[in-house]
Amino acid sequence: MAKKEQKQGKDISEDGPVIVKRGAHAEEYDERKVYASVYFSCRNAHLSEQEAEAIAEKVAPVITGQAKKEKIILSDRILRLITGELRKYSEDAAFLYETHRDLS
């Protein structure tokens, strides 16, 4: 069983990648969050559900693979990676993803 470490009230597995967020807190990487954020960026860019799902299914595993290679990855790096991958499929979705953080 993977040993876990407590970080600001959350369990962090030593097996999986860890994201260091703004404010320096860490959390375990979750591909579902990447998928969801890509999907909703695509939908907000007026892509169909099917297009959004197809893009999210392509982008999420690429980001997961990179996160696993790096083990500890900054959230800003995740942002840049996702934006770069999204640009391959939709400039509008990439723009919305990249700027959403500034608006929220």
C-alpha cells in the first residue's frame, strides 16, 4: 500500500504525481480535473458535447503522462501544458482555458 503524507489536511500519495498550487499548497494530481476543465473550456467555446469529449479524451492522458514523468509539477506548468495541447484542437477553447483563472 502506498505511504501517504499529510499536507494541509489532505493525504498526498507518494506514488502519484503531486501538483504544487498557487499559495504553495500541494494536492494529488487528478486526471478527472484536467478532463473536466478541458471539456468545459471546449463547451464554452461552443464546441459540441461530442467534440468536447473527444478533445478532453485526447488532452487529459497527455497531461497525465507528463505529470507522472515530473512527479512534482507546478499548477502553472499544468496550465501551460493544457493550453498548448488545447491549441492543437481549438484556439478559442485554449484561450478560454488560459484566461479563466484570471476571471474567476
